[in-house]
Amino acid sequence: MARGRGPRRDGRGGAAVRGRRPRRARAGRRAPPSPDARGLAHRPGGIGVRRPGPRSRLCGPAQRGAVAQRPLSAGREQRTHALRHRRPVRPARASARGAHPLRLSASRRAVGVLRGRLLGRRQARLGRRGRAERHPQLHGQGRPADARARHPQPLLPRRAGVRSHAPGAAPVRGRQRRRAAQPDREPAERATGAIALSPANDPLRADHPSAIAANPGRDEVYTANANSDTVSVIDTDTDRVAATIDVSLRAGEAPGAAPDGLAVSPDGRTLFVAEGGEDAVAVVDVASRSVRGFIPTSWYPTAVAVAPDGRSLVVVNSNDSGVGPRHVAYYSPVKGSISIVSLANLGRRLAGLTAQVMRNNHALGTPAGVPAFLRGQIRHVIYVVTENRTYDSYLGSLRRGNGDPRFNVFDDRSAPNHRQLARRFTLLDNFYSDAEVSADGHNWATQAAASDYVEKMFPVVQTRTGQRGKDLEDVPLRFQFPSEPLQSDPSVPRPAAAETRGYLWDDAYDHAVGFRDYGEFDSLNPAGACLHSGNHSNITRLQSRFGTNVDPLYPSYSLLCADHLAREPEWQREFDAFERSGTLPALEIVRLPNDHTAGPTAGRPTPESYVADNDLALGQMVQALTHSPDWADTAMFVVEDDAQNGPDHVDAHRTFALVISPFTQHGALDHSHYDTASMLATLEDLLALPPMSIFDQRATRMWRAFSAPPNLTPYDFLAPRIVPFGERGAPTNRGAAPLARAARAWNFQDADAAPEGPLNQAIWKSVKGPRSQMPAPRHDLIAGSLGEQ
């Protein structure tokens, strides 16, 4: 700092500043933002908002050279000036009461109030008394803070070159110089309580609020409620919910739109709602509280913003779209994108855009019902969930259907039953998994959706193993909260991963359809035990709510338990008992996980041995079913929870699926596009169950796979030539196997916790040879959804 110079004025009517003359900002150049300024945030044309932090530190040495913010007055834009001096310039006007110069506008104050209240923070309102008590150095000296609060002093006009202070108070000099006051603004507000978004008689009207926005033209704040497809309108004058807007694409549909992002137009008349489940943005008229239409976006939008001039809309999509080569899934299975949508002439274009959204989401028509020849014919459904194989990895060399033998990994030596069942029953060569990995795969496989929480958190769980707990499935009861109840039974808590309607077993239970669960969303108790250990359920209180509907002896996921020795025999034991008593449940959910494999881990069974174990268990199940009295009126659905393990020449989501029934045993080939939701919708229709989400409600039913008359020929399982895991002589990985050393650090205790890229390479080399190279796919149907190699 230059010495020997007297005080000077800042040239703007402000307080005197000692030191070197400030350098003037270059013309046409915006002043740089403050590096700290103790949380003073701003944006062009906006209002400064003070973040938490001691106000007295604003002029500390750490802020030298920072941007000084001039006081704001109503209707004026905030201006910043870059000053180079020892201390930032003080505000131009001082207050005897020490009022803060930066006041929140009504909308931003509402954001701060609601944000704190939703978090349950109870803090005292910082009024005149609070400011005086917390910042006495900003007040006159000689009167206690409470006295000044009871007898506020009038503001004095600030004249250039004159230091003003309150009557009866000592002049304030140097660092005690007062800040500018805003007599036309009320004190900033702090959170004082919580706002209930749902009434007591409808606790799920506003379920899982995931975004918040304030209206610049009205005293209103909005929350996007992802699990209930609604937006809550909160009146900030009364701190009460004024309205709840249904933003679903079609009124009366099941949930699944997942509103998770909000933005308000600059004029405050329009609210834009990002809907991840619909791949769209809803356009809401604020005055009428109604949806005007929808704008199509890319895959699963999660955030939305309106440009300051109101001419364009910026949408953040959690997944990409477009054409381009991709390989199998790696650590980052999803890649985001940003869409910029013009709002010019939106009123005239909105009808056409809405029609496009309806077409994109198959929301224009009603899916076909159960064919006449099938009505009343299927009384039992067995739903089998396996792990992670693509179509080509099993059936690429089948000579029927759209397969590519280059990608076939498991053939008739290790998977003879998978391949033989595909020959005898309808071959589905255009079936796709809706999930990316197991973290969302078992949610899709059991509730025809993945909640907004799952969609946003599974990349974190998958890519940062060990940094956070895996709470997307198998959640212990102690982590479930009454604040997140099931829609069908508010007294039953659920995890954040679940949709409000729960899972397939909840759907069956709530509609008086008998069911039995074998290992799906169960955990071993004790961990690692396989035979008669006594499992326990962790999701939606399966055992406490459903009692005997869960088999306590069936092992859940553990690669230490053989499918054909531990799991299938336990299922068949109960199946035979049900047959003898004539009490076979209408729905059985069975998990067979060992086609996941343990990769190249030294000393563990080879991938082919694990697949042979899984294949043999499936063949034994089909044999038991087709030789039973209930075969005539039973359908078995087999699906992979996801398809991330292994390449496919069409798309990495294309997967292996079967429908085993007397009405599908004709050796037919069905090229129809089906997915996980299609399979769930089909079995729901057969059991007269309502849909759980918009995805199974709109899904294409698999009726083309069925035909009359029924074929009751029983099936006899085939023994794999590769010795299955659990049998004497089963092959194991050698320590010199490709990537065996790296596999020592991989996690196989949880499904899909190992790095998928190296794991796929290791499985390929284990079967094809250590010098072989896994071929890249020719193209993707769902482009951009998987990480590049």
C-alpha cells in the first residue's frame, strides 16, 4: 500500500479508502467474481444472497482484492466493481442498527426459508435484536443492544466526505465502519419450522420431494415430488401448501413420470418440470395450476433451467442419446448430455411437441388384453431371475434367430438347457433389459421401474465401491423409515429405492394373490451359509408383513452356494409339497444367481463351471414343473436382471429370456421388441394384477409368444459336459489365468460389484483362450447408454 497519502473517496459517494487508487475495470469486461466474500453469491441481473458465515469477516485480510458488492435498492440490478486495494470498499450508507445491505427478494427468501424448513432446521429469525446481539461492533457504542432494538434510531442520509453515525453513538472508524442500510427491505428470514407437503389422510400425495424452485413474480415455492408425479405449490405468506399439481403424462396412470427438476420462467407465469420417467419437460401454467403440454428431451432429464432472457430452456439429461459404437459396460455405465430447447413460439408448437412425447412413450393407445385362448388357462406363474447374460453370450451360435456366433461364450457344453429350452419353446431374439446393472436391475425386475433415488444413486454405488453403502436392494429394516410408507399400506415402511406401490410381492399381497419368494431381496443368515441356514428378508418387511410367504431356507445371492445343489433342491422340496397338497401359490419368485460367476478368481470355479451349475438348476426346475399335475395351467418366465456381463452384436441391453408354458412349446420364433417391463406386464395380466408403474402399464404384452393348442410334452433336463460348480472334479481357475492377480481385489460378495470391463475380458479369455480378444459390437440399438471402452 502506498504510504504518506491521506484518505480519499471511492468516487461513488462511498466511505473514504486509504491506499493506492483502484485500477479501473477495462471497458466491456465483466468484473471478476469474488474468490470468497464469505458466501456472497450473485449472478448478472440477480439478487445477492448471503450464505452462512460470520458477517464480520467480510473485510478480513483474506478478502483483500475481492469484489465489493454495492447495496441494492428495489428494482435495481446488482452491480459489482473490481477494486484493487488493501481492503474492500465499504457500502455507501451506514445504519445505526447495522442492517444487512443484501436483502433477499421475496422469491429467494422463500427458497431459503423452505430449504431450511424442509431440512428441519429450527433457527431463530435474525431481526434487529438478533443483529445487534450478534454484531455489536456494527452498532453505536454506549447503548445496550436490547435498548437499541427497542428504540431504533432513524437512518441518516449519507453525504460524501462525511462519516455518519447514530445520535448518541460514537463515530465509527476504520474496520468498524457501518454497512449500507436498506430501509425499504425487511430483515432476512431464517428457517423456523417444517412444511408438510402431504396431508395426514394422504401421506403419499407428495412423495420424495427432489427439487425446489421459487417464483420471481409470486410468493410461491414449488417442489417436485418424484415418486408421486406431483408438484406442490407452497404459499410463502402462509407457509402452507396451496395446491398439488398432477404432472403425469396421462391422468389416472400409474406412477413413474418422476418429476425431478424445476425452473420458473423470468415472468413467473410458467413452470417447467423435468420428468425423468417420461423423457420430457412438462409445461405448467402457474395461474391455472394446470399442465399445458410437454417438451421431448433426451434420456432421463434431471435438471432444467430457463435462460435469463426467457428464450431458451436448458435441460440436463442423465443419459445420452445418439448413434455411435459402444462396448460393454465399464465403470461409468451412463453418460449425460445437455439439451437446449428454443422457447420461441412455444404456444403454437406445444401441441405437436406433446404428441411427440406421447408417441415416444407409447402413451397413445391401450395394450392388448389377454387373448381369448389364454383367458383362464394360466393359474400359476413361476418367475425366475438370473444374472447378467446377454443374448449372444448364450444363443449367438444357435443357428436360429438374430445371433452372432462370434459373441457366443457359453455353448452346449456349459449351457445345454438354456439353448435347448430356446429351441423347444418360443425363441425371443429381440428382448432387452431395462436396467444397466444389478443395482437397478433387481428393482426393474421386481417393480417394473427404478425410483428416482435409484436412477441417481446407482452410478455412485457402482463406480465408488466402498465409499457408501449399497442401499438400492437388500436394505436392512433398521434403515427403513415410517416417513416412506408403501402406498398400499402407510403403516409399512419402505426404503428409498422402492416405488410407492412397492414390489411385485406387494402387488400380489395387496390384491389377494398368493405368492412365495425364494431368495429375491433376501440375505443369507448367517452370511455364507447355504443349507438350511434360515434366511431373513430385508425389503418391505417381507417376513414381518407376509409371514410364511418367504422361504427361510432358500439361499439368496452367494457364489459359495451351488444353484443345483442348494437352491433348486430347496425350491423343489416345497414345490413337491405344494403339489401333494394342491396349494401351489399363484406366484413364485425364484432367484438363480450363479451365472454371475466369480470371474478369474484363483481357486474359485471357472466361469463355465458356474454357468453349468446355473444351467443345470434351471433344467431341473423345468423338468420338475413339466412332470407335475400343475404343468397344464402354469407359465414359467425366465429373465436376467440386467445384461451387463458380455458383449452383444445388437446392443448390450439385449438379453436372454424364456417363456415356458404349454402354450409356448411350439418352437416358434418371435422377433417382437420386448423388455423387462413387458414380461412383468404379461404375468400381471395373467394373474389379474394391476400395473405397478407407467412402464408395465404401457409395455407391449408378450402374447405373440403364445399360441394354441397347448403342448403338454414334458421336458427332461440335459447334463452339461462341463462339471458344474459343487460337483467333484469341477474346474477351478489357476493363479496364472488372465487377470487372476487383479481379481484378488474384486468384490464378488455382492452382485455386480466387480469391475465389469476387466471381468468381461477375463470371462472371455477363460473360455476362448488367453490370447483371444473379445470382439467389439457392430452397432447399438440403445446408443449412448453404455460407457465407451
